[in-house]
Amino acid sequence: MTPGGDARGPLTDPAGVAALLRYERARGFAGVAPDATPGFSGNKADGVRSQDEDADLIRSAQERLHAHALRPDGHRRALILVLQGRDASGKGGIIRHLSGAVGPHGLQTWAFGVPTQEEAAHHFLWRIQRRVPAWGRIAAFDRSHYEDILAVRMHGLAPRVVWEGRYDTIVDFENGLTAGGVDVVKVMLTVSQEEQAGRLRERITRPEKAWKHAASDLADRRRWHEYTQAFEDVLVRTDADAAPWYVVPSDRKWYARWAVGRILLHHLEAMRLEWPAADFDPATALAGLDATTALIAEG
Ligand code: ADP
């Protein structure tokens, strides 16, 4: 199948893909099949090709965002892409893919691991607030403030009353960001038990992946169903039109990369940012350019 062929049905435009993957309370997290490819009927080669085409569109959309940020009369907008999911669900790979598309000046990536001593000495949103992107930028979060519910709950790092209160704190925080011009787009990756086992096995057996292996990943895997419940709770309590959650099937890495790119594109397109109008007279500027050429020729 070629780009422009059947894979480009009406459902595969960015808004259509976003609608298909938007979290639905009735279906839940567990109701999304990790090996499905909603909105895409092609094969892996088609997916990779489509990713490359989207990379150009995402780059252009981010440049418009940046162009506006530079103009006194431009729109002040920025976007945070939150990626959550089980170990080895592919968060890092998706971010690497997007970084390749946009470049480090337009897309900054931040990974949130176990809080440092300094971070732990602050309110849990302190380290997140420091990474809110400047106008015109996109920030991709590899894990996020949601770990302050998920990791804290699963590892018993604070009493229930503490992490329970954070659902609402996070909703308020994200509402504030969105109202102020920073879009918050949240993706929960879903990977099957079999696929995760395969990826963890690779980490254990392949020298170039061994550095990623953590014994705690196996301990977490044993608690598969408890994690499923924790994800469900996060989704149901923090999904909002202002800061929506998407559940992205991630057994096929190429699909997850394509789908997250499309979701991002949907949100960038929804900002409706055209190229800002030139604030100079093109005829005068062209005459100036020609004059410089003539002067260089004269030596
Ligand atoms: P990854 O597993 O994403 O490749 P790391 O090996 O650095 O990256 O692991 C990050 C770990 O940090 C995860 O186990 C995660 O649960 C934990 N973590 C992240 N944020 C917090 C937090 N706020 N409190 C406790 N643990 C956290």
C-alpha cells in the first residue's frame, strides 16, 4: 500500500486518529488491545514512510509556533507531551523519534526518574514547573508528575491520603497551564504482557541493552494487574478536554510512533497558527538584497 492509498482513509487524518485513541471511560485502559493499529490499515513499511511524512508536518507546525513566539503580536503558545506507560512500553523510542523530527531547539525532552534530594525537598510539581516550555517550544516528558501518584502509590512512598490528593492538584495544575496557552497532551502507552516479556528478555540477553535492565522492572511486572488498576485510576480521574489522555497501543513500535506523531500534529493543527504576516515591505527588502549583490560585485 502506498501513502495516499487506502491507509489514508478518512479516519487517518490527525483529528481522526486522535479521536480513535482518546481515552474512553467505558472502554478503559484495559479495553485497548496493545497489538491493534487503530486508524492505520497499512503494514510496517507504510507506517515508517508515513512517520517520515509526518515528521515534515510536525517540524513545520513547530516552526509556526516558534515564529509566533518571536513576534510581538504573535500567539504565545507551547505544548507539553506527557508519555507514561509500563517499563519497556517504548516511551524513550517515541521521544527519540520526535526529537529527530523536530530537533533539539524545538523539542526539549525531559526524563523524570526517582526525585533527587533537591527535588524531594520541594513540592512534587516543582521539578515539573521548571520544565514547562518557553513559548514556541514543545516539551516531551518521559514520565512526569503522574509518577507522583503511580510510583508513590505502587511503592508505598507516601500515605494514601497524600497521593490521593494529587489527582485534583494535577487537574488544577494542567487546567492552569492550558488556560494560559500551554497545551497538555497525555499519552498512556499500552503494551501486552508477551511483548513486554520479549523486550525485557532482550535487555537481559543483549549486551547493548543490558544497561537498561533493572531488577525492579521484574518486581513491577509481577504486579501487572495492580498497575493496570493504577493506570485506570489516573485516566479516569485526570482525563479532561483541556488536558486529554490518549491510550496508544504499543506492541508495534512503528505504530505507536506514528500514532503519537499524529496526535501531536492534531494538537498543533488545532492551534490554527498560520505563518505570521511579514512585518516588512517585500519590494523594499528585495531592492535592498539586489543592492547588496551589486555592491559585492563591485568589490
Ligand atoms: P525508565 O524506567 O523510564 O527507563 P529509569 O530507569 O530512570 O527510567 O526509572 C525511572 C524510575 O523512577 C521509575 O521506576 C519511576 O517509577 C521512578 N520515578 C519517577 N518519578 C518518581 C517519583 N516522583 N517518585 C518516585 N519514583 C519515581
